[in-house]
Amino acid sequence: MEINLIGFDVTLGKKKPENIIHQENACPFCDREHLTDILDTDGDIILLKNKYNVLDDADQFVIIEGKECHMDIPDYSLEYMHRLMRFSIKHWQSMMSSGKYKSVIFFKNYGPLSGGTLRHPHMQLIGFSKLDDQLLCDSSEFIGIPITESNGVIFNISTHPRVGFCEFNVVPASNKSIDITADYIWIAVDYIMRHFNRRCKSYNIFFYCDNGLMRVKIMPRFATSPLFIGYNIHFRPNNLEAIVKDVRKIYFADRPSL
């Protein structure tokens, strides 16, 4: 089986700040006066170089989503969500078209089981000089039961999940449909964190470029099944239709504009 194998600097990784588990620790993203290597801003949104470039043959960047440490996507207005996504996707696309990198990944970790270390809402961009982008995703992973569609942007729940259980996909027909894409990301995160499962405290958002088009996957995170970790066995739950009905009832019954 072909895989992408990347070196990781363990010594530098041990120096990374952490305040998801140890909540008493200071948040470096709140100390805005001492942020360095800032590359761009849009109001409270900041793009900067990651101080902890732990991956070999890669350039790592952070997008700080705002000033407030204890807010997150469900707390944002849709207007702010649009701004955040326009800013972030612009820089992702700029890195991909720069010619400097073979692959560029764009993602968000949130919560103790997401793989993140800081509570402050942020996303990450990583440009790799050697990563094989053909191994980053499979087009089938974005196929699913449709929840809704607007202006060519499909919002569905995956029937060919990357890991399993409840994976939402946003599938735009054009890379210019950023605001509608942002709306559906907001709904997926809000549903996962507020309605899906009371034990769920973590999620990931992954952005992909699949055959030249943007694809987004939003998934809740729990302790990962040993069947997936050990044997690459994916899970498709038997309640997908119920989740689709629940999302439609909560978000679309009285919100025809979304």
C-alpha cells in the first residue's frame, strides 16, 4: 500500500504549547502583541508562520480565527464565517498556485481528540515539497446522501466515509462558491458540537483539492476505532438517513436562505 511518509521533529514537538488538557497554561494566540512572522491580516484574523515547524520538507502556517479564545465556529455570525473562509481559502489557493509546493493541506483541529494542542480557534496550512497529493483523498469519500444543495454546492453525509460514523461533505461545483460553502461548514460544525452526540467535544475540518475542485469534509472525533487504526476498516452507520432528517429539521425548515 502506497503511503505518504513524513519526518517529524520530536524534540521541537515537545516544546509546543498546550492548553486543551492543561487549561491553566497561557495561550500564545491571545498574546497578540508578541506574535511574530505575521504575513497577512483581515481585522482580527491573522495568518502567520508556525513557530513549531515540526515536519520535514514542509512550511507550516497558522490562521488565528479571531481574538476570542473561548469562541468557535458555532459562535460566529455567518458574515464573519464568510470573511474567515474567504481569507483562508485565498491563502490556501495562493500556496497551491505558487509553484513552490507539490501539495498544500488546509485543516482545522478542535477539541481534545482532534489532534490539536491549543484551545484558541485556529486553522493550519502546510506546504509540502515532496508529498504525493494523489494519496491525500479519494473522490468516493465525498459521495453521500444529499441534505441540501444551493447554487451548485452540495451538502451531504458520506456513504463512503474516510473513517466512519458521521462525516459531512461540502461539494462545490465551483471554487468561487465560498460563501455557501462557509454556510454549510458552519451548519455541520454547529450540528456536531450541539446536536449530534453529547459526548462529542472534538471535530476536524479537512479541505481538499480533488481534480481541481475544492472539497470539504467535517467529522466529529472520538477515540478512533482499533479496527480502523489496525486494519483500515471504515464504518458506515445505520442512522445516516435519520441524521439527514435531523439536520434538515434544525437548519432548513425555517431558514430558506441557506
